[in-house]
Amino acid sequence: MAETAVSLAGQHALPKILEAFKILRDLPKEVRDITDELESFQDFINDADKVAEAEEDDGRRHRIKERVMRLREAAFRMEDVIDEYNISCEDKQPDDPRCAALLCEAVAFIKTQILLLQSAYKIQDVKSLVRAERDGFQTHFPLEQRQTSSRGNQDITWQKLRRDPLFIEEDEVVGLDGPRGILENWLTKGRKIRTVISVVGIAGVGKTTLAKQVYDQVRNKFDCNALITVSQSFSSEGLLRHMLNELCKENKEDPPKDVSTIESLTEEVRNRLRNKRYVVLFDDVWNGKFWDHIESAVIDNKNGSRILITTRDEKVAEYCRKSSFVEVFKLEKPLTEEESLKLFYKKAFQYSSDGDCPEELKEISLEIVRKCKGLPLAIVAIGGLLSQKDESAPEWGQFSRDLSLDLERNSELNSIKKILGLSYDDLPINLRSCLLYFGMYPEDYEVKSDRLIRQWIAEGFVKHETGKTLEEVGQQYLSGLVRRSLVQVSSLRIDGKVKRCRVHDLIHDMILKKAMDTGFCQYIGGLDQSLSSGIVRRLTIATHDLCGSMGSSPIRSILIITGKYEKLSERLVNKIPTNYMLLKVLDFEGSVLSYVPENLGNLCHLKYLSFQYTWIESLPKSIGKLQNLETLDIRATYVSEMTEEITKLKKLRHLLANSSCSIQWNGIGGMTSLQEVPPVKIDDDGVVIREVGKLKQLKELTVVEFRGKHEKTLCSLINEMSLLEKLRIGTADESEVIDLYLMSPMSTLRKLVLCGTLTRLPNWISQFPNLVQLYLGGSRLTNDALKSLKNMPRLMYLCFAHNAYEGETLHFQCGGFQKLKLLFLAYLDKLKCILIDRGALCSVEKISLADLSQLKTVPSGIQHLEKLKDLIIHSMPTELEQRIAPDGGEDHWIIQDVPHVLIWSRDAEEPSHIFGRSHH
């Protein structure tokens, strides 16, 4: 009986087992299908979104938006099951190496198959859900068949982006010549008493552009200056601290520590402004009460100090009249038709071969420009949008007609918002997500491009392209947003790539609205300190604790952005790995966090983890469980030793740590995706070099305490690194010599730093075709080092320091260093003469001379450098300072046309002279 029962049970089980095998066999194809379906479903959602936006009936629009949100939730479910499948496919390594290998493999195999089977059933469920939601939407609100595929538009866009370089040129400002002259006169002339100058105008009219341009023009005529962005959500402490930091940076000093009260911050600011003629620009002031917070700090020295304000509200200026003389400049006059067309052409045809408007588009261009009502922000946005489209009269004509319909019945401000919305709608889907990500950051926040791009990659916004790294594609995406004038460049690297960026506050408003409508993200801070009851995909926490429950919404990213003196609550920190196990991005940068929860290992989906500028001292062993981690940032923390579990992170691309952080190199070679590693100290046993040699994706290498006996080992290592972009080598002491023979042309190398004695300048340096930055320190070269470097095609930064050169003369010959922008010469004890031939250094913008004890005459030929903007003289001989002094110096005529000359005498706390062409 019992045998019969078992036999029957086996017969009944067999079909289910066979069915399970079939499901597992077909699962990879099912995942590919649902991944493709997700893309088309997102297109469907975008079309449904446009239907909702176009609906004029409020009730019906609300019902459509509710349905669209249900579609988005289904799309989120699709993303989740795809990610869960990918995690299930990962090879599971046994935690205990002592267990029997076969048993462990068998158990791991069974566990994996069970997880995959669960994923298969979830995929079937979510496909049914998506089908039901799509059909339901079509039943109630049928969509018309699209004439063109948004995917096709993307292809056109990306073809353009692929052939565009990543260099960003600053837009030429038009239509501001008159206002610029008036403001410059107000700032530099007139009353001796402290004066507040307020630039007032609606959003998008060009207030910040005008104020910033005039500020840059005049700031060198003042003893000190600062630029502060205020925004809506300013705090008095934050405002004063920002101002103090800017003033300290201007004076090249570190901000004072342990200054936390309003009173002490105010006093520190007053101390730095006392007896000085200063100019401070407060950009984007929303409320006159900001003056209450800074009025006592901006001391009136009765010497012509100026405070420049940009604001939308004229009442702000009136508020300041209570205690200061105020000038108000109303930027009401929009651009003329001619000026508008000039700006529009500059943006719309920026990628055309000749940059001119074709004849058949001139009339349509005029139609489009007139609808922008002379507002620069609207013109730039529309021009950026059209620059990505084909120059076709029918296509542009249809765009103009659609724009007319969109802007009817809209106020001026709403018209700009509508235009910005059109620019957003025109973006490819991946770029939309990249733009919406700026909603994770506060208004006016300047975000580092490296940080932003790595977060985009972790989120999956950045798609693979043949022959490019994900980081390069991410830079391309950012460049695309900049070209469309949706993202503003705050600062550039020397090679022209974006270093920091931000979005205009109107665009930030648009992003927050889109984010709220789509569930993309929520910003919790200020008055809003509770999680939305609806679906939320990403979360920014701008408070040290949350008032309400954190909930368990399927959050993918959490950014913690709090004040420097607000300690994060343990309750908040500990709940993150418990409540949000699907996290891909977790960023604590700059928050007061002193420990890491041990259960961090729960976050097996995590790809980006940053503790930069926090107080943590160690990493938990559970970090080894984060098998999908791609970026780990522990720079500017107190972590002094890397836990050995780090070697388990096989997908880690960016390991960013302090130079003083020690690391166990055994096993590092298995982390073959690494692009950066902490500084390498070569050991005699060869373990370190062997492990580093396995890292074929390495882009940055820093070698410290180099010794001559390591020469062959290091040469062999470097010659095999085909992707290296930055190389730094420092010797153990002055007796060691860097004498390397690099055979590879290293076409990728962009930055080279050599700190140590060189027997000669290596001839291989001049063979690097794409080298942008070269720093030589302590090299003790005696032959003129410039001859072999002068023809390097892309060299933009050159620094000789700490007796890198021991000759008496440096001669920059005619035609040499055509691309060089920055030249730094420091601590060269024997240098007596610098000669610059006419035609040399023709692109140089800044020269800095520091501690050249024998250089007593001004560099000969410096007067020929037409692009030179800044000349910094720091701790130089008194004879040189006297020869170029503006009050009778015999060689002053040589530098009189340099816009900005700063002389910083030895042991002086501040510059003794600031002068130049801009002061005449």
C-alpha cells in the first residue's frame, strides 16, 4: 500500500517537475521579452502622460493621471522583478570554505533554482498586470496611434550627440550691454557708504546672467568679494557660513573650526570685511527678511563697499532701505526682436556646419522667437530643443503651430514653464530620468558631475555603447542636457569637461512637479517631513530624523543631505537597510554620521554607496555581501584601514579612499572591474604589483615610496595598462631616482605627476598625444626641459615645483606650448630669468610665480600674451615686486595690460597689491 501511494505521488509530481524545468529553461527568454516590453511600456506611459497634460477638463485630467500612476506602478513592478532575476542569477559563494564542496554546490544550486522559479512566477504575474493596466487605460482613454516613434527620435538625437565633442563653450550674452554699463557704474563709482544694488525682474529675464557678468568684471577692483546663492530655503546659519567660507577661500585660508552660533559666525564675517572695500553678490533672494540675517555682518567701512542682489520681488529692495542706501535696477525690458533672433540662432544652429540659419527657416524662426516674448531663458530652451531636430521647414512649421496652441491662455511665467515642459517632453527617456535626478538635490545645489554620473549608472539610466565606458556615455548624457540649456555648468575642468553643474530654479520647479506626478522622487525637508502615502521611487532626506513612519515603499535611492551640525538619528540610519532592501543608491555625503549599521549587507541590490565627508571610522564586515556594488566612496572620513571583505566586491569600479587608508592587497587582483585604487606601495615580495597587474580596467594609478629597484616591475605594469588616464609616482626619499622606460604610447594618459629626482627629462613624456596636465616636482633637471615639451599637442597645464628645474633660465620659444592655459613655477631656487618669445604661450590664461628666490626681473615677453588674464606673484623677491609696482615701478608697463595682477608678499596675511587693466 505504502509503495503504491509513493508511486502515485511520484506520478502526480512528475508533470509539475517537468513544468518547472520548462519554466526555468524558458526564463532567460522571458526576461529578455519583459525587458523589451518595459521600454515600449514606458513609451506608452509617456504618451498617456501627454494626454493627461493636454486634457482641459479638470475632473477628467485627474482621472487620467490616476490611471497613469497605476501604469507607472506596474512599470516599477517590472523593474523590480527584472532586478530580482538578475540577483538570483549571481553565483553564490559558500560562506564557509571548510564545508564539503559538493554539498555546498548542491545546496547553492537548489537555492538558486528555487529563487529563479519564484522570479519566473512573478514575471508571469507582472506581465498579466501590465496587460490589464494597458488595456484598461485604452478602454477608458484610448490613445491615438503615434505617427513617429519616440525611439526613432532618440536615434536621431544620439547620432548628433555621438559626433559632438564634450567641450562646453560659454554662451555669448546678447542684449545686456546697456544694463551692464549702468550696473558697473553703480558698483564702482558714487557714494562711499555701503550701497545695496538690487536687480529686479521676472524669472527667465536674465537677472543672474547680468549680475554675474558685471560682478566678474568688477570684483578685482575690490579688496575682497563673495558670491552667495540664497534661494527660498536659506537658513541664517547656512547663509553666514557660506559667506564665511567664500571669504576664506578668497584669502586662501581654511575656515575657522568650532564656529557654530549665529553670533560667532557674524563676528567672523565682520572680521574678514573690516577695513576692506568689498563686493558681495547675493543671487536669487526671495524674501527681504534675509537682510535681517546678514545686515550686521556686512560691515559699513564707508569706503565704497557694494552689495548686489538679484530678486523677483521688488519688496526685497524696499526692505533693505531701512538701514542702507539702495539702488534698484528693473530688468523689465525683454530682448528686442533682433537680439532674440541672434540668441536663438546661436542655440538652434550651434551644430550646423556654418552656424547660420537656412533661408527656408528664417520666417519660421521669427514666428517661434516672437512666442518667447523676448525672455532669454525661453529662447535658449527652445533653441536648445530645436538644435537636436532636423533642419526641416515642415517639421519646424509643425513645431511652431503646436507651440502656439500650447502657449494660448498662459501667463508670461506659465509660458516659460510650458516651454521648459516641451523641452523635457522632447528628451529621450534616459535623459528624462537623468534630468529628473536633479530633483534629488536642493534648489541651486551645485552637484559634482562624477557623483551625478555614477548615480545615473547605478540607477541604470546609462546604457552601454560599443567602444565606450559607462562613465563616458554618462558624460555624453550630461553634455546633451547642457546643450539643450536644461543644465547649467557651474565650473569646468581644464580640458573643458563639466566639473560641477546645477539647474535653473524654474527648471528645478518643473522637475519637482514632474517628480511628484510620476513618483520619481520625493524631497523630505523643511515643513515636509513625512513620506508620501503614494508610490515613491527615490527619497532625499534633508533632516536628521523623520517625524513619521519611514514606510516600506519600493525606494531605489536615498540621499541624505543634512546640515553639518545635525547628527543623524540612529533610528533613521538603522532602518534604512531593514526597510529599503531594493536600494541601488545610498549617499550619506556630508552628513553627521559616525557609524555604519552592521546589517548593511541586506542591501544586495546596492550599486552606489558614499560616506564621503562623514565621521565614520570603519566599515562593517557585512560590506562584503554587497555583491553588486560599483562605487564605494570613503574619502574624507576617519577610515584608516580597509576591511579585507572588500575583496569580495567583484563588480566594484570605483574604490575611492583617503591616501592614508591602508589596504590588504591580497585578493585585490580579483576585483577586475576596478578603475581606481588607493595609493600603491610596491613591496619587495611582489604581491602588490602582481595584484595590481591584474586590474586591466585601471584608469588611475598612484605609486608612493617608489625606489629604484622597483623600476623594471613598475615599467612592466604601466606598459600593460592600456586604459590609464592618470599616473602619479612619488619617490621614497630624495636619494631615489625615477628612471623609467615606458614603451607604450599610452594614448589615453591625460595627467602625469612625477615627484622625485630625474636623471633627465624622459623622452617618452613628449610621446603622450593626449596629455593635458604635467606636474614635475623635485626633479632636479639641469638641461632646459622645455624643448622636448613645447610641441605637445594638448598640454594645457604645466607645473615645475620644488627644484624640478635647476637651471638659471627658462626659455619659451616661438611657437611652443600653443594649447597651454595654466603655468605654475614654484620653489625653483636657481631660476634667474624667464624668456617668452613672441608666438609662444599664445593660449595661456594664468601664470603663477611663487618662491622663486633668484628671479628679480619680470618675465621678458609677458606683454605679448594676449589671452593672459591672471598673474599671481607670491612670496617673490622684493626687487621684482618693486619693479612692477603700479606707483613708479620701472617695469610696470610690461604687465599693465594684464586684467588681474595679484602680489602676495612673503609672510603677508593678504595681498599687498591688486591691480591690472581692469583697474584702469
